[in-house]
Amino acid sequence: MAKLGVGVLGVGRMGRCHAENVRSRVPEAKLVAVADVDVEAARRLAADLEIEHSYASIEELVERKDVDAVVIASPSRFHLANVQAAAAAGKHIFCEKPLALTIDGIDEAIEAARRAKVLLQVGFMRRYDPAYAEACKRIEAGEIGTPIIFRSIGRDRQPPPLSFYQSGSGALFLDSTIHEFDLARWLMHDEVAEVHAFGGTLACPELVQFGELDAGMVNLRFSHGAIGNVESFRQSRYGYDIYTEVVGSKATLRVGYLRQTALTVLSGEGVSHDVVDHFLMRFAEAYLNQLRDFLRSVLRGSEPSVTGEDARQALAIALAAARSQRDSRTVLVAEEARADTVHSAS
Amino acid sequence: MAKLGVGVLGVGRMGRCHAENVRSRVPEAKLVAVADVDVEAARRLAADLEIEHSYASIEELVERKDVDAVVIASPSRFHLANVQAAAAAGKHIFCEKPLALTIDGIDEAIEAARRAKVLLQVGFMRRYDPAYAEACKRIEAGEIGTPIIFRSIGRDRQPPPLSFYQSGSGALFLDSTIHEFDLARWLMHDEVAEVHAFGGTLACPELVQFGELDAGMVNLRFSHGAIGNVESFRQSRYGYDIYTEVVGSKATLRVGYLRQTALTVLSGEGVSHDVVDHFLMRFAEAYLNQLRDFLRSVLRGSEPSVTGEDARQALAIALAAARSQRDSRTVLVAEEARADTVHSAS
Amino acid sequence: MAKLGVGVLGVGRMGRCHAENVRSRVPEAKLVAVADVDVEAARRLAADLEIEHSYASIEELVERKDVDAVVIASPSRFHLANVQAAAAAGKHIFCEKPLALTIDGIDEAIEAARRAKVLLQVGFMRRYDPAYAEACKRIEAGEIGTPIIFRSIGRDRQPPPLSFYQSGSGALFLDSTIHEFDLARWLMHDEVAEVHAFGGTLACPELVQFGELDAGMVNLRFSHGAIGNVESFRQSRYGYDIYTEVVGSKATLRVGYLRQTALTVLSGEGVSHDVVDHFLMRFAEAYLNQLRDFLRSVLRGSEPSVTGEDARQALAIALAAARSQRDSRTVLVAEEARADTVHSAS
Amino acid sequence: MAKLGVGVLGVGRMGRCHAENVRSRVPEAKLVAVADVDVEAARRLAADLEIEHSYASIEELVERKDVDAVVIASPSRFHLANVQAAAAAGKHIFCEKPLALTIDGIDEAIEAARRAKVLLQVGFMRRYDPAYAEACKRIEAGEIGTPIIFRSIGRDRQPPPLSFYQSGSGALFLDSTIHEFDLARWLMHDEVAEVHAFGGTLACPELVQFGELDAGMVNLRFSHGAIGNVESFRQSRYGYDIYTEVVGSKATLRVGYLRQTALTVLSGEGVSHDVVDHFLMRFAEAYLNQLRDFLRSVLRGSEPSVTGEDARQALAIALAAARSQRDSRTVLVAEEARADTVHSAS
């Protein structure tokens, strides 16, 4: 059987991770080419992975006939244009989150894929972490009864580089908390109806110049009555700490632990262990599973597991949270979705 | 040196715990008598503890000259009257929380103690748990830098009996979350300025008749900018789960674990252990430490560690949370304190 | 119903713990008197616990008609004589381990109790720890199938004071590892048939003068084929670490954890928590349960749960381990029991 | 720079793991070919990894000029012959443990590599696990003071297939405990001088026909006085449990944890989580690090990190343990090394 030809756009840490995974850990797929505006970096990655082709743009990449699907790991602000270019060339698309930075943008991306009849999947990789995947399965199987309380915390050891903020990607609720919002919808099997957020720039004074928060606390009300809370924090100092809990009427599920390695030190100062440093470590397996699932959906011609609609809904919650924090009031998620749709229609 | 004479009012589980502790684990104090409207129960406890005197009312108890201090562990709705009776008799007072059910009531209790020049301490026992006490000490010592995020969760295995609700004691934020509110003030060394609450009767339909919540989620904004969230849930089913976290600019502290015993079972089904069942187990040491501290404050004539003002402030936050949940809006804590004070002044 | 009168001999930390427990936490018993050669210390404890009588010797204590049972917590080398004195006076006896320091001595103690028709229980308190008790119950219920491997580790934070060694109580296998040997017999429901021990004075050079080990490692062969290993170490520096494991053909049970409090510190240096410091902390509940069980056996006139025979068997294993370490060979436990019995018979 | 050409012999699970790692995760190396007597399996793996060459024998593999190094992951009983073939062809060699099944065999392998001036590394992958590697580094840095006690446990969820035993590879101490023996030498920075072993066929009656143990418990005495114990068990049923501890005069290090995923289930039955299933999961990262280190040693022309001498010494300990168990006596490791050497010299 011929393998599925895959091109990877963007050869930063994220793109390299995807390229390596396609290269040797997805037998049904063949890594055809990588591309990056930093063409030298693209060439180096191609050499490391012993593939022949590297390019400076998505346009060159999608010109290739033997590329069936594209993995987009470029900076966020280019996602929408990249998706449109790939769709126009008839390539299936896996795009890192955020699919776009506005509801309108997401609608355009969805529409581009729809028109081109290509599959479009968005990178909410946590859904592919074995622990999260198992949690979802158990909830669907009714093991915890009715989900009642949702809680999710995402803390980075330290904030992204200032360049990330300069490029406009650093809005806390849109860039980081959006993972918690996606988990909320997915694990609760319900939509978030209303939010309330407090937030502040409490730990990283260097973010004040960008008007960005480093800490946010969002209360959630789900449409069937369940409640929840999610937190994002940019600078825990102790490590990358992802923790999610779904309390049900019969049992409770937790996903989260902190260890990087299996080493424990016991001394007169107590017992201690290290902490996971970074999302690429914590979610390495999830990234691989995600890619496999996407490529298998392409091969089977089935719907992707995480759709543009999922991206749209998570963004609407994030926008509502941002508005709540700014206006110090509760905000209905429908306000955001509608507001934007109206604007989009106008 | 003569020992401090102590009388205990109320011989339910809580009162028995206090009486046993006075009896043999606070050398400076002597258990003189116990009292309960169920005089037979009082008599039994006296026999168990080999003391001579048991009474049917606080009035009889405080008539005794050799009673210097009274521990009030009667039902909540009698607290205010009991405090007033003890103060009128010139006895020092330790009163279980809530000191009273309204801001006015608390003001009256404080005033009664002030006039009688007796010491009044309120039972926020968590402050005396070795883990919480150590956390507070470390925060004061600057070990975590500036406190930025506060989080606390309190879950019971199952709700209190319906009789508790029938007696009007079961308001979630006032009865249960109030412990989290007290911790918030104490550990953050700051006042809660504003709250937002979602809540529902999601797990215990039998509470609907009382109009009481079984789940509440409260966002907090502290006066110096820090943010937080507290949760209460009446029916975890898995156990009594108390978890508190203070995230600081330099480090983070957590208090919480779930084990009841040191046993772990490893089988084909995985690794499992049991869970603490009840607050009397989790906080046994805290109750003893609390009593010792109260009695030593009496002996030294020093201020109590947890004052009527602390009770007043925690209640104001709880009332604000209740209003926020009812009205679906953020509420300033000062609204509650003032509203009530105004009413009280009128 | 009249309460059982109890006298406590020895008012060190251990004796005080027993006295406090009798005083207020065993309703069926009444603390009548305490005794200690340090009569001033005995008087202070009596005052703290508000009881009238304190004595300087066991002879005075057992003279009292209202003393039905005696708790012996004197130094180890007096245990045998104290047991004989109590038995001669017809008092039921709870004696801290070791019951005696030789097989002969234990046989004499057993014989004294037998002749006096009094109940004799020995203080292997770990059996009363809720985790160990639950483990035993589950093993008896067949939950783990056939026990195959036994493992137990006992580490002190630091060695006992030198005075303990000067008094001859410090033999590692007889004083410390004996707890592991008792657990081995009790949890495996089998006898230890053969042992092999390595040991050394590796951490505490000050013990060399006494010829005592600070570290021992003992391989066990049980009579039905199971195998095991136990370790004792006098100076872990990090805390009091007790860990036991029974591997069965169907499942495995572990008893052990290290935390003193529920506090966790998370910082750039990692995640850390404190460690239990001392056996009185780790086994506080076990000491209370043990006393209750002993006193209830007396009240019911039933056999004690931990007998002189148990003490004898554990000592035989300890002596075999000591011989193995000295002679660098495997030793049959029956050698020790017999050797001593022969000697005793001669 | 030209990449190092690598051939992999054996395409079972272990060989596939190595081949995938060479393929895309070691940029300095290029996977040239794979070989297996099951040539169809070799062809499938080549197709999955998009490489051109697959062979039926090591002879064909080492004939290729562009193969600089060979990774041997064939069945154990072929290791020695494979090493000799690769050495004869002048290829650098990474060989899975055991290098050979006798001291003589190991000496022949070492000699073959020495004569051919090729680098020979043996697969004790645990040394490359981040936790073990960090432990070793800290011990070398003096962080725990003098190592005093060593303890290591290796338990499989279930025994290898019967075919493994039929092929003669299943000797417990030589196949499984040998990992603990290697860790003992490496982490204690000392040699094991004397051993005592108990063992039995306690859980897997199907092994009786092969005369093989399923449980072994080995006491260790190190040449500088430290003591230790290692355990192997073939059928824990709960999972793959690897646990190692080094107790030092100043602090203690532990390597070990059981979780497979980050999911925790909390219900009325308690708190539970899953368990690592298999060594390929637990040591996935170690296998990659090991391969990288080997290939970089080849590129640098430096000594390998784990030598034939290491394999020889671990085997001598394993043989001594086997003899101790058979003869029920302590055995000096030097007996084995010498006995065999003598035999080898004759």
C-alpha cells in the first residue's frame, strides 16, 4: 500500500516533534518534506531525518503532488493563511491551536476546508494523552455517574519569551486557558454557558507593557447545571503543572502528576522529587497519538476527532472569559459567539 | 499551681472530643463538668471520663465557681445565647464555629465578651493542623514570596443528616465554605474584597426542599490584587478531601492528602489506598492543639489566636458568596459587612 | 459496672503514652496509679493526669487491691523481674517488648503468668496499626492468594542514646529487627525456618565500642517455602521509615508512608514534604488500640492477642540472625530455640 | 559530515525499538539495514521505516561497507556468535545483555572485540534511565555521603513465554537479577564480594519442568563493607515494578514509581491508579539514551560506558547467587570468577 505523504510546516520545537513522529513512528505515513521561512533550519531538519526536500514556504510545500497532508506548526498568526493555502491546494490539514485568533477567522478556516473537501483537525493534544483519553472513556461509560464539578489548572514554569507577546500571541485566556476550556467541553460532554473571571499581572511585571495577564481564574457554569473552575498561571517556578479533575455523582477522576523522573531524594530536609519541566515532555506521547489519529482519519476518510467547531467553541469561551475579566461581570458564552458571528455577517 | 477549670457544653462527637482532650491531654486544665440538654448523655460521658459533674444546661454549668472557661459545642443556633450566658457569668469562652449566623449576631457575641472582659475564641480548627500551621509560618517568613493565587477545596464524603438542614444550619457557604474563607484570609494575610459564586444542588436532590446547595464554586479577589477560588461539595463519595494551595511568586505550598491508613493494595486492577473519612479523623490533632492554645491564652491572659473579628470577616465573605450565587453577579464583601452593620445600627 | 483498675510501671515517654490512654480513652478502665524509680517523675505524671497515687516500685503498685492489671514500660532489663512480681501478685500483665532477653527468660515469664493464671500480653504494637491490622485481615481472607515474598524495613532517624547501649539493650536484631520478625510470622501465617544475615557498624562509629551493629540485612526462608528479607538501620537521617510488603500469588500489600504532615512545598528545587520522626508518632493509634485490646481481653477473660509464645518465637529468629551474622552462614531457627531450651532444661 | 551507518540484527520488539530510534532520533546515525532469520519480518520493518535493505543473517548485514556499527538484539544464545561475526567484520558492536551465558563466553567476546579493535558495549539500559543516571551522578558528587545499604527489586507482571525457558534463557539470576547486580556495582561504586540467596518456584508451577526459579532473594556484602539485598520475581500480577534504593551516611536515594498514566480514580472503594506494564514502557527513554551514547562513543572513538568487563562482573555475581541458592550457603563472588577463569585457561 502506498504511504500517505506528509509535509510539515514550521521546524521549531513543535514542528520538529511532529516531523520526527511522522518519520519513524507512523508506519502508514511518509515524511516527504519540511518547510520553514528559516530555510536553513528546514534544511538541517531534513538532513537530520534523512529526507530530501526542504522548502521556504507552504506554497512550495503544497505544490508537491506526493504531499497528501500538511501539518501546520508555524507561528499562530499565520495559521489561518496557512490553512487557506493548504486547503486551496487540496491538502488535508492538521493545524496547531489556535486555528485562528477570532471567531471570524475560525469560520473562514472551517469554510476553506469545507469547500476544498479536506479534513481539518486542530491541535488540542491533551485529548490524546493516555490519562485524559482514559478519563474521557470512563466518563462516557458512565463510571463516574453524572459529571458535577470540573476543575482544571495549567501552570507553566515560566512565561513564553517576550517575542511571543510582541507577536500578539500571549493573551492568557486565548493562548493558554483555551486548553482547559477544550477539556471542559470534552470531558463534561456539555457546553460552557456562562463564565466569570478574575485575573491579574501578578508575577511577571514585564508583561504589563503588553497589557497581558499572567494569572487567571475562571468560574464556569455548564448548560446542564454543572459548575467548574479553571486556572492559568504563567510562572509557577516549580514546573509545568497540568491538573484536571471531574467530580461525578458516583466517582471522581483526576489527571495530573508532577514527576519528571522516578528519582526521590530523602534527607534531613525531607523527601523530594523533581517536576516536569515543559509541555513537550509532559505530552510527548499525546503528540504522537494525535498525529497517528489524524493521519488514520485521513486514510480512512473519516471525520477528524477534533474539529474546527471545537476550536470555535473553545475560543468563544476564552473570549467570554477575557470580557468577564475586563468588565468584572459574568458573561454568557453565547454573547461572544453571537457578537462575533454578527460582526462576521456584517 | 491550680489548674484551669473547664466545662464542656454539648456532648455530641465534637463535645466528647473536646472533653477527652481537656481530661488527659492538657495538663494545665482540669475537666470539671460537662453539660447537655440530653442529660443522660452528659452523665454517660462524665462516667466514661471519671468526672463527677454533669448538667442539663449551660446555666448550671457556669454557676460553678471552679469553672473558669467554657467550651461551647452545642448546635449552631444556640451558640450566640450560650456565649452570652457564659460571658454574663464571667467565663472565658471557646465557641465552635459559627459564632453566630448573622453579622449582627457576631457583633453581639463580641460585645458580650468585651463587656465581661472574658476571652473569646472561635473554632477555626484548621489553623491548628500541623500542616496548615507550618504553611502559615513559612508564608510569614517570606518563603514563597508574595502570595498570588489561593485555592482551597473542601469535600465531605456525604452530606450532614437532614436534621442538620431542618435546624437551618446547612447553608453551604456559611457552614462549610466558611472554613475556606477563613483560610483564605489567614494564609494570604489579606482580606477578600470581591467574590463571584456559582452553585447548585447537583448531587443531593433531598436538599432541594431546604433550598440548599450541595456544590459551590467561589472566585475570590483579594484587596491587594491576588486571586483565588474555593470549592465546597457535600458528597464526594470517596472521602473527606481537604486541599489548600497558596501559589507565591517564589514557591507554592500545598496542604492535603487523602490516605486514612498506610496500606496500599497492588493487584491486576491497579494500585489503591483508602481515604480519610471524616473531619474528626483528619483534624484530630488540630482539635487538641486548638484547645491547648485557647487554654494557654486564658492562663497567660493574652489575646486569643482566632477572634470574634475573624469570625465576623469570614461570615461576611460567606454572605457575599451566597448573594453572588443568588443574584448571578460579583459582590463586594464590604457590601455585606456594611449592609448588616447598617441594619444592626438601625 | 466497675471499671478495670490499671497501674502503669515506668513513666518515660512510653509509659506516659500508656497512662494517658488508660486515663481517658479506654472507658472500661480506670487509671489507679503510676510507678517509677524516679518517684518525682511518677508524681508529676499523676498530677498531670489528676490521679491520686504514685509509687516508687512495682511492689507498691501491685500491693493495691484495686489494681487489676499492670502495664510494664520499665527498661528492658527489668521486664522479666517486673512480670514475675506482677504475676506473683495476681495481676494481669501487659509488657513492652522484649519480654526477656533470652529464650530461658521468656520461658520463665510465660511460666510465671501460667502459674498465676494471669493474662500476659507482649507489646508488638505494629499489629495494632490500622494499616497492618487491615493487611492481616485481607491476607487471612485470601485476598492476595498465597503469600510468597515478605519484606520489611525499619529505619530510625537516629540511633537510641548511648545509655541504651550501655544498658545492653541495643542489640540490633533483638531490639529492633525483632519487630520485623514478629510481622513476618504474623503476616505470613508461617514460621521462619532459616535465616541468613549480613550486618555492620557502618554509620555510627560510636557503636563500635559496644560491638553493636547499626545495619542488618536478613534473608528469610519460611517453613512452607516462601522467602523474605528484613532490614534494620539505626540512622537514616531522613526520618522514621517503616515499610512492609507481602507479595502474594494474586496481589500484593504494602504498609508504609513517610509523611509527618499534609504539607507539600513546590519550588524551583522540586517538590518536597516532611517525614515522620519517631515511632510514638507513627504508631500513636496502634498503642491505643493495643491497650484497648489487652484490657478487653482481661475483661472478657479471653486469651491475649499477642502471647509469650509470640515473643519467644520472634526472639529465636533474632538470635538465629545474630548467629548467622557472626558466623557468616545460614542458621536454622530451630537451632536457637532448641539450643536455648536444652540449656534451659539442663 | 557523513553519518554513522548502523545495522540492526533482530527485529523483535527490542530490535524494532532500536531501529526506530536510530532511524529518526539519533541525527548522527543512519539506519542502513535490518536483519533477522525471519526475513519477512525484517522486510516489514524496513518498509515501515522506509529503508531499503533487509537481510536474513548477520553475515549479510556486516558485509555492507556502509555499516559501521551493529546493534545485536537477537536471542541471547546467539549473542556470542553474533558478536564474533561483527567483530570479525570490523564493526562496532552494541549487544543486548547477556553478552554470553558463561564467564568463558564473555571472555571470548571481549577478546574478539579487543583483537578487532572495535568498540563493544553491553545493554544494561537502566544506567541510561534519567532517574538512575541522576542518582549515579549525585552519589558520585558525594551528596549521600558513603553508600551503606543497597536495595533493588525487579518484578515482572508475568513471566516470559515458555519458549524463552525452552531456549535456556530463563535462569532467574542470570536473566533478570543480573540487572540488579549491575546496578549494585555501578551505584555503590564497589564490587560485590559475597552473596547469599534464597529462591523458589513459588508462583509459576509451569517453570518446575525447567528447574527454574520464579522468586529469588539475594543478600549482598560489598568489598568495602556495605550490605544489600536484591529481589527478582517473575509474576507480580500488578505490573512491572522496578525499585532501587541507595542508603547513604548523609541521605538516601530511591528510584521507582509505578504509574503508567497520570489518571487517578477516586471512589467509594478508595483511590487507585494504574501500573507500568512492561520494561519497554518503563525504559523507553533509557533505550534511546543508551543508543545515542553508544553511537557517540563510536563517533568520538572513546571507550564505551558499559563494557564487557561490566558484563563479566555482573555475570559472576549471578553465578555466585545461583550457586548459593543451590548449595544453601554464602558464596564469594571471586569463587565464580576464578572457577570459570581456571576452567577457561585449562
